[in-house]
Amino acid sequence: MSANPTIDIRKGEELDITAVDRVLKQAVPELTGQPKVTQYASGASNLTYALDYPDRRLVLRRPPFGTKPKSGHDMFREYRVMTALKPVYPAVPKTLYYTKDADLIGAEFYVMERVEGHLIHTDIPKDWNWGEVETRKLCLAFFDKLIELHNINYKDIGLSDFGRPDGYVERQILGWNRRYEKALTPNVDAFEDVRDWLDANRPKEEKGAAILHGDFRIDNLILDLDDPTKINAILDWEISALGDPLMDLGNTLAYWIEADDPPAMQALSRQPSAAPGMLSRKQILAYYAEKTGADIRDFHFYYVYGIFRLAVILQQIYYRFYHGQTKDERFKIYAPMVNILGGVARERIASGEI
């Protein structure tokens, strides 16, 4: 049983299952039979496929087709961080196989165990009959998982060379500014003022070093089928890194749309963060500081960074659609969304609010 449905494979995103099956059965000898292959409809970056063998359910991840950022869509990073985390952070799927051999299916890919459970998006299902108590419980479990991740000693699990924590903030600001310039299309604002502000207002000191998920959202969770307030797995580790943990929290709160946010922000909601019982961004920030002892006095910078980084991610995806490198019609609306996000970043720079 799964509450995370799949669809027939989208045109142009077909998978050479014969090649995949051959190498998988060498790596996982107990696999038998032929898999049924379908595709997960959610997600706007890497492509994710369900491989349902007669007695085993697996998931394959590969990069998207078309132009990709130089440092983006690194399947090995995703595979490696999950493999290292699994013994100390059980809320990741078990990894089974990775190859950089692009000749097999046209790109590198990896395969992991499929974790059964609910995957929710904009709303909490009505048939759960949740009140504020259950919603609050999920909210706290969600942020406790982020805090738990940030408290892991990455050196102890063999990830000392996973990234360069020193100078992480500067590299992120300069890197995302540069990526935005490369992905510009005529129908989006250049937002030079926002990029200049982020560069000029980088904190003088970084707030430590931790494993960062980079895309920590409720719709990247697999929730327990019997008790959806429990988190069975956290997905989408493709942009994980080592760096200032407040950068990760800034990214997470950039996604966290509240019930009284303006309509332009509401239009961007992709998770049930505004449901009655969820904490506000300010409450979350206070909870995180209480649990970790983090210095949050200049958190306004991290929030604006998170908003603009999200705009860049959407623009990179829209760039592929604009140039015909993907035909996924979901991406057609991304240009106006980028303009909305850039406008939010401008407004928050002026107001000093999160």
C-alpha cells in the first residue's frame, strides 16, 4: 500500500529499463522477475521512477534532460549523503546502487529502497480529520528532524570532504547571483538590487558548520501510513552540503507560507504550512534557537537569501522550458512566480521582517 501515487512515464522521459534491470540484478542478486516502471509526478528537478519488482519496490533517480547547472543534479552527492547518514539518521531511504556510467540510460543514476507512506502537498487530507493538535505535532516533528540533522557530526560519519564549510555563505550568495544571471529570460526582472543587497549584507561570521539538506519541505517527507504525524523518510537530498545551518533554516522558511501572507505569496504555497496548528515563521525561529542555542539576531539576511535562492531555482527550471529542453507544462507559470519571489525579497529587505 502506498499513498504516493505514480503516473505513466511522461513523453521524452522514458527509461531504458532493460539496461537498468541488468545492472541492478548484478548489484542486488536477490532481485527476481521484471519490474513495472512508472514515474512520480511530483518534483520539478530530478526525475524519479518507481521500479516495482514482484517482491521488491525500488526508486530510481536521474538528472533531468536538457541544460543543467554545472554543480546541480549531482546524483552521487545525493547517494553519498544518504548512504553516510542512514546509520545515524534513520529517516533516509536505504541506498542500493549508483553508477556514473551515462551510457546505460543517458545519465548517471542511483537506486534506493522505496519507503511506503503518505506524501502530501498543499493540503492535509480531509479524511485524516486532523485538528490543531495533530497538525502542531507534525510541525514540531518536521523541525525536530531539521535540528537533529544539524546536530550530526559530519566528520564522524565520513563526510569531512563532502564540502567546504568555511566561506559557504559567500560562495552561496555569489553562486546563486551568478546562476540567476546565466538563467535570465526576457520575461523576468534582473533583480540587481536584491543581488547587490545580499552581497553587501553577508554576515561577518558564519554560524558554525553542519549537514544542510537544502530543500527541507513537508512535501519532501514520507509520513507513516498509520500515524502521519510520524516521519518515515526525508527525500530529495540533491543540493545537500556542509555549511552554516542558518542558511538551511532560511531556505526552509522561504517555503513556509503563512495564512496571513499576501496573495502573491499564497500563490507559491506547495505545502500545508498555513494549516491551523502550524507554527509561524517567527515561532519556528524561536523554537530553533531554543533547541540549538543558535544566534538568530541577523536572521533577516538568511530569510531574504532563502527567498531569492528559491527564485533562482525556479528560473533555472523555467530556462529549460523556455528553450524547449523540457515540455513539462507545469513550468510555464514559473516566470511569473520568479517575479513574485523577487518582489517578496525586495519587500522584506525594506521591512526587515521574515
